[in-house]
Amino acid sequence: MPDIEEVIRLHSPAKINLMLSVHGQREDGYHDLTSLMAGLDFGDELAVRLSDVDSLECTDPDLPTGPDNLVLQAAALFRRRAGLSSGFSFCLNKRIPVGAGLGGGSGNAATALLAMNRLSGDVLSMDELFDSAKELGSDCPFFIDGKPSLLRGRGEIVKSLPAEISKQLEGQRLLLFKPNFAVSTAWAYGHMRSLRSSDVYEPETVAASRLEGFFDGGALEDLLANNFERVVGLKFPAITLILEDLRRMGVPCLLSGSGSCCFALLDQSAASAEEIGACVRDAWGNAVFFIETSICGTKT
């Protein structure tokens, strides 16, 4: 019998896309893509306990906590899948910026599924949790395990990387930096559709060749690619300009997801985190989000 006083606290990691290649729009409206995604030590914390009704509290007063929040959608889905009647109370310590391309909402939903399952005596298998996550969003399945993975389809096809590649990525140091504006993923995909496909979509063969080079021992910095950079840069040229400046300084860097957050690989950088930060502040001003973090392994 589950303990109604028990509280489960789980790390809800942010993610980055070390490579994101969007190939084109499908008949169902989604886009086919290939991505290498990695979870981070940086993230939110989600505390969950059993309750009479579902509720969500959040440390960020600007984050909507009503029924449209993915955490509460996850609760309704879990209850239906598990055949339970109990509610869940969630307390979210929000650190991941909204509209950053760091997967905050998707990670919160997947973490909620894991926590609810643990509170309920592991009534769902990992495969069932994974299938549930697919219903919540394209990025959600990745966060069920959270270790560096290759994503295909619309993002719901998740394949673990070879052990030696995963080990190579774990612990890689990063600097995240985000301007004081957000980018809507829906807007980014919509804008991508409005442009000529030859200008913005990347053939799957190009992504496959890039991955093959990395898996065969190529440098991590040579893997970095994201065809959202051009799309987002058309509306927000400040992102394009700072990434170009940093690359001239010998800093491997990339837009994460559809943005607006970017990241730099510190272990491969010719500039220090302090020098990168100074350059970004000179371009974007002082209202910039910064966090130094690293790629994590399996979800804890």
C-alpha cells in the first residue's frame, strides 16, 4: 500500500541538442528529424506526493500551473494508464528558463511520470512509461532515461548511444547562455515551413554522415550542427552574430533546440567561461542567463 506521506524528489534535467537536423515536414504535420540529445546536471527539482486531487505549485510565478501544464497532463495520463484514482501534489523548483530550447516542460512531464510510478509501487513498466511519454510530447520520451541518445522520427524514436560514445560525452563541461527573450518552438517550426525547403531542411544523409564521422572517432565540435540557427537568426540576428563571434574566438558553440538558449563546449574551447561570458554580455547586455554545467549520464 503506497505511503500517502511519502514524498519523492527527483532531478528534472535540462537537455541540449549536440546535433539537430530537421529533414522536412511529414503528412501528419510533424517534422522528421535526427538529433543527438544529452541531459544535463543543471535542471529543475520536482517533489511529488499522493493527494486527493492533482495540484501544482511552482517557484516561478510566471509559469502557468493550470490543467494545460504538462505535469498535470502527465498526472491525468498516468492515472488513466495505471487504473488509479488517487491524485498527486507537485512542487516544482523551476530553474530552467522557459522558451530556451532546453526541454524544461518535457523533462518535467517525464519526471512526473517517473515519480508517480515510484509512489504507486512501480505499477507501469519502463516501456509503458516510455509509451505514455510519447503521448505528452516529442521530447518527453528522451527524459524517461535521460542519458545521451540518438533521436529520430519526430523525436519519439529514442536509441541509446554505444557505451563508449556515451562515456565520452558524460562530464563534458558546458556554458549555457540565453538572451532575455524566448523563442516559441511552434513559431520556429512554422517559420521553417514558410521558407523554401532547400534553404532550411537538411537531407537525412547529411546528418547520417556527420554522426558516422563522430562515432568513428571524430571531434565532438565537428558534430555540432542545428539548422534552426538560420531560421531563428532571421528574426533574432543577435543570436547568429554572437555565435559567429564566439566561433571566431575558437569557441565551439550552438543553438540548443529552437532556442533561444545557446551553449559552448568548455573542454574544447580556446576561451575560458569568463571570456565567453564577457563577450556575450558585450553583445547582449547584462540581462543574460548563464549557467556552467555538464552532461550527465543516466537519470537519477
